[in-house]
Amino acid sequence: MHSPEPTLTVAARKDAATATLLTVEVFFDFVCPWCLIGKRQLDAAARELARLRPDVRLQLVWHSHPLLPATPVGGLPYQAFYVARLGSAEAVARRRAQVQQAGTAAGVRFAFERIEVLPNTAAAHAQVAQAAAHGTEAQQARLIERIFTAYFLEGQDIGDPALLAQLALECGLPGEAPGGAQGHERPTHATVRHLVNGVPYFVFDGALAISGAASSDALLGAMLQAIDA
């Protein structure tokens, strides 16, 4: 059973209305382990920002950026895909060790050995877009985190619409598979001005950008710089 969303008091509503707005746009894909690391670092930066600058309201805007859009709808064998992509099982092991080390620092323990299917992430991104349309910012962020953990920690097939609907229900959202139109996004200042070649990619108030799974300190620094610009 999910707890209800918090209700703003009159004083809190007044503070929210007068707060400085900082918009952070995040470009990501669910098959990218660095994106989960980046999200955890962003969460930590957001908590520190709230402590240092309670006068600032942080708005997160999530943009899908599929890395492997040509992946079949039913997915591909995960382990075989990466062996072919990197050239050998040893190369895969080295890459995963690197990711695992970075994940440990961010509080993530990847379970690569549990993953069987490399999914097409279009359905997962469409589910997130539906959450943005019908839920709160907090519910959408919760769903993104849940899809990531279902894939990287539990080895579940996040290309499965039935699973995605169940994950949405867990986050207090309608448990319905989205229609195709739900996955399309309206272009924003960030999508127009920034050439995103890889993910994660963070854009702060449409101007300052950071590419890659930066540390929470680096992300916080960018937030503070954007606020004072």
C-alpha cells in the first residue's frame, strides 16, 4: 500500500510560489548502467541542494535517449550481445568490473549475471512518459528508479509491457501499458540547443551541461552555478 503524496500547507505553498526554480534535464536510457549511477549521484546532489538552498525548487525533466533503438521488440540474448560487442568474455568482465566499482561508490550493486534479455527500451520510456502525463514528479522519478532496479538488480525483462505496468502500479501510477504516442516528447530548449551524443547527459537551466556519470559534488556545483548565473 502506497502512502499518499504530501499535501502542502498554506505557508509551504507560499514558499513554493516564491522559490527560485532550477530545471535539470536528464537524458538517459535504461540499458545504460552509467545512467543508474548518474541518477543516484543526482539524487545525492538534490538532497544536498535542498539542505544548502531551501529557497530553490528543483524540477527534474527526464528525456529518453535510446542507445540501441534497433534492438528487436522481443530483445536479444544479453550475455551473447555484449561478448560480440566487446570481442571476448574477458573484455566484458573487465568492463563490468569498472562499472561495478563506480556503482559501489554510488550505492549500486549491479547483478549483470542475472540479466538474460537485452531489451528494446521504447516501451519503458513510453511508460515513463505516461507517468509524466498522469502522475506527479515524485511518482515519475520513483518509476524510473524502479525500472532501473528491476533490470540491473533483479535481471527482469523491462521490455515486457506487462512487467512495466506492474512496476507502474508499485509506484502508485495507473497500471496500463501506454499507447505509441505516449513515447513522443515535445522538444525543449535543451533538446534543441544541445547535441547529446551519449548518456547520462545533464542540462542545467538550458545552458550549462555535464556529460557522463559525474560525481554528486560535480552535479551540485553545476546546480549552484546555474542558480547564480
